[in-house]
Amino acid sequence: MPQTTGLQISSQGFEYGVKHFYNLKSGLISEILFDSLSLNLITAFELLKLGAVYIDNKRQLQNTFISENKLFRVHTKPRRYNCKYDWNSLVVYENIDFIVINKPSGIPSHPSVDNTIENSLTQMSLTKNQPLHITHRLDTLTSGLIVYAKNILFVKNFNKQLQKKTIEKKYVALIEATHILPKKVIHYMEPSPRAPKKVSETFVENWAFCELEILQQKKITPDLNWLKINLLTGRTHQIRAQLSNLQAPITGDVLYGAKFDYRPQAIASAIALRACELEFNWGSERVKFNLSEEFEIF
């Protein structure tokens, strides 16, 4: 196995700033990061706190002693998010099995490969002083209703409902368009981890089936429309990619072709897409949660 302190790999997206190397000497992680990458002690501890340091593909959170010739992967430029919210105020509903929150725009719904702290799952777990579990996801730039489980049994039950498609998820959005969209929208999405996601209106083998319904469309201004959407399949960036393909990108979603910012004064990273309704089974009950369907227009 080669031994080098200079092997570096960089690419677009979250991998930008990722450094790979083998440590030639044993020592504390902070000492190795200083010797190999010239990272000072403050930076080293910050990266460890965020969970941005891996050794032999295992995430490291403590400044422990490491023997020589271990494979380091260090995310030297982890993505950062503003989590300075009153998280208790974002709770929509809570019981013994789950908690429903109104996730803000610009915050991931779960830990990422380079940051385990700055996300709504971790922040709510810290606020409630108990471990919560992911059940489904919202894009970082999307706001709205998301459910976190308090036990694994609820996670399993929720996953079964997702598979059986008995969970209803509705969204509202502002789109940049002058035309009327079709009531039913079907695409096929390329199976790639990269964004923006590519979709096709015609069938492509091994591409993921994507379907949504346009329940309502209202004109707000000559080139701005309000939509209510019933999401029938839950792919990453699905609504964003499908609307972009229809030449109707979501306001603020520059990745998918939007020309205008959305709420640039209030939130640094936001798009006009909100998960506004969520309905599912809890035991013998059918529970439903709602948020406002209105958007502030800037």
C-alpha cells in the first residue's frame, strides 16, 4: 500500500476540498492534520466536531491517537448552515412516537457526509435531549413539514406506508412561468448523485419513475404563478427537476434555471417550495398536518 502525505482528490459538489492521504507518523489526529495539511488546532477541532474527518472510512469525532499508515479523508471545506433558530418554536406536533416540525429553508433535514451537527434532525434531537430518527427527507432549500421518529418501530411503520403509498404529501410553490401546466406530470430521472438532476419525458431504462399532480395553479403576476402539488413519488429534487423541465422553475431555484431570488433579505438560501400538508396513519388513526399555503412576495 502506498504511503504519502500528498495525495489529494478534489471535484465538484460536496467533494470540493476533500483531501485523501496516508499518515507516515503516529500521533493525535490534530497533530497529523497539522503535519499533513497545515491545519491549525482550532480548525482541526472544528472539523472533528462537525464530523468532517474520516480514518479508514470511519468518521472521527474525538482527537484520538492514531497509528501510522492510516487512510485519512478530510473535508477541509465542509458545508455550513445557519441553525440559529428557536427549535421548540418549529414544533408543529409531538407525541410519544414522533415529532412533526416546520423545517426552515437552507438547512439539511439530516446529517451529511461533512457535517453531522448543522441539520434539523441533530438540532431537534439536541433540543429534545433524545435521539430522533429520520423517516423521510426534504431538500435543504425546501421548507415545511417533516416527521422525525422517537423509536425504530415508528420508522419501520412509516417506511411501510411509504412503500404502500398511503402517505400523502402536498407542496406549494411559486414558479416562473406564463403558461398553464398539465394536471399530471410524469418524468424519468437519471440515477446520478449529482445535481441538477436530469429528467426525461420519455421512458429511459433504469431511470427512476417520477410522478406528481398539479392540484391548483393561480397567476400572481404576469410571470409568476402559485402552485399546489400532490407529490406521488419522492425522488431527490423531483419537484424542482420536473418543473424546470416544464420551463417553470421554482422562484429562487437558480440551479434549475430560475431568474429571480426568493426572500434574499430573510434567508440566504431559499426557494419558494414548501411541504404544506402531510397525512399518514398512526396506529388506528389517520393524522394530518398543515402549514400556510401563502408566500411572502418580495
